[in-house]
Amino acid sequence: LVLCCPGIQLIHRLVVLNTSIQGFSKKKQAEIAQPLELTVPAKSLAELERILSSRTSADPVELSYSTESALIEFRWGAQRLVTRCLEGTYPAYPDLLQQDFQHQVTLEKAPFIKAIERIAVLADKKEKTLSIRINSEAQQVSLSLFREFGNGLEQMAAHVNSDSNLSISFNIKYLLEGAKAIASSQLQMHLTQRDGPAILVPAGNRSKPNILMDAKYLLM
């Protein structure tokens, strides 16, 4: 099962999630024999996530799709959510991930998020760019945001697998949301160059190790 969520309008960020549904199907004839690609409205998935986050039971969610009506149904217990799939071809997202990510930086997730949140108080609609400097010799990452009325600077230890230093900048909101969505104790940043994209992937201990799940969060 592959779930993708592109950024609105221009693609500034892209999420790709691969997870296994093996073992959840109770009836063998209900299993999908051939690959099935669907594009579901983001509002429908957001509503599904809102409902599921407030439920008390742990019933698995069953997914049904009708090729004739282009309707997809999510069913769990006595509840169900039905929505119409979108027409058209989804962007060729694998091409965005097939780049030469030469640099890898591994960080403790919780301190990284706290550092971004402290600097984020300086950001607004006018200035929302967070600068990241990666120091391979010191095995350290510096986060900074400079304004006319004040500056923010955070430094933290990191594992840098490259011999060269690198400076790169991202939208602070997109970076923070991506870091929070990574379900592991650590996160890893895969980088190309200072004006290239980055990918965030989980590392360290997973919050749900029993579920096979591979996530990639791409930032432009």
C-alpha cells in the first residue's frame, strides 16, 4: 500500500508512505491480485484521520473500491466513509526521489523538533526560512533564523557521514511538520547540495515496530 500526499499547488513537499496490509485480510478472495492506483481527495483522508484518531476500538479498516463508480469506501465496525476518487494521472513522484543524495545526517528527533520550535517564534509570513549548517568535523548541526529585531541560533550534535560541510535552507513550517510526522526516535536527512531537495526518513527506534512501514518526506 503506497500513500502519497503532494504539497498544494507547486510541489514544495511530498510524502511517500509504503506499508504492508498482509495479514489484515480475513478472506483470501478479498485480496487484491493486481496493483491498484487511486487518487483520493486530501480532505477525505483528513476527515478519515480525524475520525480514526478519536475512536476507542482497534478494529482494522477495510478498503473497498468500485471501478464503475470510482468510489472508495473505508469501513470499520459499524461506521464507514465513502468518497469519490479524483480523475487524471498522479505526478510521477518516484522521479523526484531518484536523486543523488550524497550527504546523510542523523539526529535525535525530539531535541531537533524542540530547537526548531524555539526558533519558529521569530518566523512570520515575511520571513519563514530556516538556515541549516552541517559541520562534518564537529559532527554538529546549526539552525538559525535572523531578523531585524532578533536572531535565533540552535546547535545540536548529529552524526554526519560526509567529509564536507553544507549549508541549506528550508521553509520552517514544512520542515517542522515533516519532522513531527516521522514515527521514530531519530530521523535522518538525505541531502544533495545547498540548492537541492532533502528527504527525511525514520531512524532509530520505531513507535510501532510491529508494523512494516517505510516513510519518505521530501522537501524542496
